[in-house]
Amino acid sequence: MSLHAQTSPMTGHSDPTLSLYHLLDQEVLANPYPLYHRLRSEDPVHWDPYLHTWIVTRYADVVTVLQHFSASRTPTPEQLTALDLPTLVPLAEVLVRQMLFLDPPAHGRIRALASKAFTPSRVETLRSHIQDITNSLLDTLQANNHMDVIADLAYPLPAIVTAEMLGLPTSDWKQLTAWSADFAEALGNFQHNPDHAPRVLHSLEEMCAYFHAAVQEHREHPRDDLISALLTAEVDGDCLSEEEVVANSIMLMTGGQETTTNLIGNGLLTLLRHPAQLEKLRAAPFLIPSAIEELLRYESPIQYTSRLAPNDIQMGGRTIRKRQAVIAVMGAANRDPERFPDPDRLDICRQDNRHLAFAWAAHFCFGAPLARLEGHIAFETVLRRMPRLGLEPGPVSWRENLAFRGLTTLPVTF
């Protein structure tokens, strides 16, 4: 959500057919890569007059934006009040405390404290339990010979895992998933679907109340989970406030859900559309880590993120003015032929695959190790237990969230 006023940079006529607004078209949403290709080749630093923002699509430029531009793009509650938008204040109060939307030194402080709680060893200890959850979910489907990958595996697996990590009742996973989807709407689609604002804000109110209650319960009854770890994390005498614990628990829940659900769904669809690569992976399961990186590159779960220019900057022959909004399209950068040879070809053995699906530098995805682990276990188990996996006939349906690329359903037979 970025409400900073933008004026046209007066760079001449801007081709309306290049606008990311066209992602609202179902055909373009189903395959955005021709649009990305045109942007990269025809106008790689493009002023989008519909979205009032710059669009950056080349790999090197996207890295520059992710590394050096400001992530602090959320208007403060005071700014929203001044703009006569008081209904959005509760959303801003959460976003301005999440590390995703902070610049140094505030970002480093929150991340360092959260890192004390979200350790690699904590993730690794979950490996056998994630396998058990995956097996349990597939056990209930094995006799059916068909399933919806999204509803039956890609949604519940990360929801249950994330709930357990945070220390929330796993029986709440469906409610947590619904809240996550609404919060992702605020992050990825808010400005395109203003009619959804009342529902999103109502969900946020419920979610904040839920997490405040959970934090209070964890204060009274500490245990070995992520919320307790966030409450007790300390660096040089500094601790997280309750509001910061709530805000970043919401971020971890949403990020853990969105990234992993979309990795599993997008990944299995991509493999089913490339049967030779699927059979290669079946024959050599040790390739799963390499395949996951290629699937993340090929159909990135998060397609873009927004930043603000820290100063007047020259890029691609254009002048981006200080505090102008810039959308860095990771989904386009991950198909840049200057960085990835033959980028539209799926190659699960691809070498030098430094994609941007998990962003870059200081804001590299906090939950990437967990998403990779869940993806690895999901792919390995599905391919092992479902030897004749195939797509059911008919078109697939993509979620109408422009930033988070994922499917609404993925019916398969086995």
C-alpha cells in the first residue's frame, strides 16, 4: 500500500498496452510473461500512467531497486488521517511495524530480534513433522484417485506448519488461511480492488484481536514456540513491543502461507505441463532442490514488490525522482535472457540460478528456508506416492492478486 502522490514524469507518450493494469485481464494473468517480455525489451524503465508508478523489469535494475531503494513505502497513520482516510489507519498501524516495510536502522533492529526466534535449527527440527503432516493429508485422499492440490495440500500444509511454529491451535488453520488471503489482498491488490477494502479491514481487525489474545496467553504460559520466542528475544537489552510481536506474527503467518502455497501449486502445475522434466525428477529425486529453485524462477510465487526512490536516480535513460514509487517485477527479472540463458525453458538442472523469487539483500525473504523445506517434502511425497499424476481437463484458474501469483484450484488425477 503506497499512497504517496505521484505526478507524471513528463517523459513523453507512455504506451498504454504496457501497463501492469492489464494483469487484471484473465488471459494476461494466466500468462503475464509476454507482457513482461515487451516491457523488458521495449521500455525496461516504464512510467505506468494507470498505476502512477515506474515499472522496472530487467534483472540488474530490479536488483538495484531491491538493494538500494526505500522499503518504507507505507503512509503513517498520521498521514492517512491528514488525507482524510481514517478507515485505513488500522492497516497502517500494522504495516509500519512489519520488517517488510522498514528501512535501516529500524529494519535491522526488528530482523535481528526476530532472527533470535526464527532460527535455522528451529526450522530443521520440523522436517519429520512436516513429513508426517504431508503424509496425513495425502492418506485421506489416496483412495479417491483425484484431488485439488490447492485445497487438499498447498493450503493446509503451510497453514498447519506455520500455526504450530507460532504456537497457535492447528484447528484454527482454515481461519488463519482466510485471514492470510485477505491480508495478502491488502499487500498485493488493494489499490486495484478498492471495493474489497471493507472486508479486508474487517479481517484485519479480527486478526489483530486474535493475535493480541494469543500474545497475552503466551505471556502467561510461555512455551517453546515462535510467539514465545519473539516475546523473549533480546539484543543488547532491546526487545520487541507487543504491537511489534503482533504485526510480525501476522507477517510470518501470511508470508509462510502465501509463498509456500504458491510454490507447491505453481510448481506442480509447471511440472505437469512439462512431462519430460517431471519424469526426469521422478527418476532422480536428488534433483528436487535444484528443481525447486527452477520452479521458483519460472513461476515466482511473488511477482513484484514496490519501493520508493531514495534520491533522484538515472535508470535506463529515465530520471526517477526522489520518493517516486517503483514496482520491481521479480517475475520479469527471473525471465531476463541477459541473466538466464533461454529463460522461458524449464530446466530443473539449471546452473547459476540466482533468481529473485525471494527478493534480495536485506529484505531477502525471512521464511525462505521453511518454504524450501515444505516444498521439498511436498514434491518428493506427491511424486513418490502418486506415480500417474495428471491434470484434469479444463482451464486452470489464477487468483486475482497481481503481486502474489497462485492458483485458486488445481484438480489432478492419480
